[in-house]
Amino acid sequence: NLPEKVTLVEVGPRDGLQNQPHTLTPAERIAFIELLSNAGLSQIEAGSFVSPSRIPQLADTDQVFKGLAANTAVRYFALVPNVKGLEDAIDAGVKDIAVFTAASDQFTQKNINCSVEESLERIAALMPIAEQHNLRVRGYVSCTLGCPYEGQIDPERVAAVSKSLMDLGCYELSLGDTIGVGTPENARQLIRTVSKQVPLSALAAHFHDTYGQALANLYAVLQEGVAVIDSAIAGLGGCPYARGASGNVATEDVLYMLNGLGIETGVDINALLRANHYVCSHLGQPNHSKVAAALQPI
Ligand code: HMG
Ligand code: MG
């Protein structure tokens, strides 16, 4: 029942960098992103247009977008919270944006200073502008398998928020296990519940690996038919408003699993290792991909 092809959405340059103690320069971020594109990744989240006082690591995302070489084989996404972020993104030439909310009011308050309902209003306000500019809009729902403040989350709540985002005009929804607390049967149940409201083909999995469950959870949702997976090179990542959250599942580890399952991705593992080495050495951070560690030349 597994999909024949999976699209990997690389979130390392956004999720991976937003919580780092060391900030990369825009030129370094561009070099990092180009290495990821060269590995065959066709969808890359390259930064965010949020408050630079909240996320200084991703300030100057406009310079990153302006500096990226035109590449018709890759879609570069920007994370956008509101009309101001959207306007900045449009000025920087962005064509693909991602909007975000959560299935938890308390997390949303900490993250973007409003309730889930208000965040949907902010998204509703930016959608007509995005449409005028022919932007594609992806949606994120955070805390789909648990919240650092509210604990357990009802999958029906996730389904309702997901449906609202689709009704607002998102073409795809990425379901975030923001703090990596899910286990395979919960992840499977989440997909079964949400896919009653949103077509399965529009669902993506965005799993953090805090408790070491991400690959197992991905295998479960692949069996349910999910064919879009978010991941970050070297297992970088984390949200400053999700206490204890560690990195995203590592792109290298996901690719190794998909290769072993005979699922096509178009991504080259050796080229990923070059991006891994570049970003870890520039951040001064250890690599968190087991596959990259195993394949690294001694
Ligand atoms: P706020 O404080 O509620 O907004 O911020 P405000 O409208 O009252 O504005 C406050 C100030 O921010 C004003 O400036 C605005 O101009 C400015 P001042 O007048 O004080 O000089 N401002 C902005 N500046 C730059 N870009 C903007 C923008 N909007 C307002 N877009 C806001 C609301 C969302 C901006 C703020 O709370 C924020 O930036 N939060 C950070 C959110 C964030 O980046 N979180 C991490 C990403 S989400 C995530 O990681 C989860 C995910 O990976 C999925 C998963 O794992 O589950 C996606
Ligand atoms: Mg995330």
C-alpha cells in the first residue's frame, strides 16, 4: 500500500536554522540552499518573513530569496504569518508561501501571539493578496500529535483546523508533530481522521524526532498513503516556542528508508552529505542524521 513516489520538502534552511545559537549570513544560507537544490530536492523552505526580533536567525530572508539563482526545477518556499510578511515576501520575489497555525490555542499564543481562530483570520486576510499575485499557498498545522502546553490533542480538532485552511485556499497541508511525541498508531489515526475532511493527496507529514519516533511514524503514514514528507538535513530544527522540541527527522534518514522501500524521490544521498557537512561546519553543530554519520568518510 506504499506510494511509488514521495516528494521530500526540505525545511532545513527555515525550521533547521530558526532556533540555532549561531546565525548564518544570507550568503551562507544561499550557499547551503544551492547545495540542497543540487541534491535533487525540488521543494525547499528557504526562510521566513516573521518578526526579526523573535527569530533573528532568519532576518534578511529577503536577501536570501533575491540571491538565489533562478532554478525552474526547484520551488523555494517562505513561511509567512500575516499580511506584512506576505508583502515582504512578494517584494523579495517569492512565489510559494507557507502559512501556519496549530491545533492548540496555547501554542499559537506563544508562537504568534494570537488564538487559532485569530490566526485563521490573519491567513484569510492574506489569501486574496496571495491569489492576486498567483502565489501557491501551503498550510501548516502544528501540535497535531501533542502540545507542549495543552498535552494531548484531539485528532478531530486537527481535522477541523485542516479543513479551515483548505477552505481558505491552501493546496496542501503539512501536519506537524512539533514536539515529536507521536507514536505510529497515533500518527496513523491522525491521517485517517484528517483525511475524512481533506483529500489524502493534500496531506504532508512534518515530524520532529524528539523521542526518536519520527521514522516509525512516517512508515505508518506512508502505509496510509501520505506521499509528501517534510524533513531537515542533518536533523536540524526546532521551534523556540515548543519547549524540548528537537530537530526535524533527518532528510538523509528518510531518504535511506525510502530508497530501501524502493520509493522514488529523485534525491541523491551523496550530494545531501555535502550539504550536511557545509551546514554543520558553518553552524558549529553536530550532525543528527544517523545515515549521514554512517556514510561520512572517515
Ligand atoms: P505580534 O507581536 O503579534 O504582531 O507578532 P504585531 O502585529 O502586534 O506587531 C508587532 C511588531 O512586529 C510590529 O513592529 C510589526 O510591524 C512587526 P513594531 O511596530 O513593534 O516595530 N511585525 C513584523 N515584522 C516582520 N515580519 C512580519 C511582521 N508582522 C508584524 N511578518 C508575529 C506577530 C507573527 C509577527 C510574531 O509573533 C512572530 O514573528 N512570531 C514568530 C513566529 C515564528 O516564526 N515561529 C516559528 C515558526 S512556526 C514552527 O516552527 C512550526 C512549524 O515548523 C510546524 C511544526 O513543526 O509544527 C511550521
Ligand atoms: Mg517544525
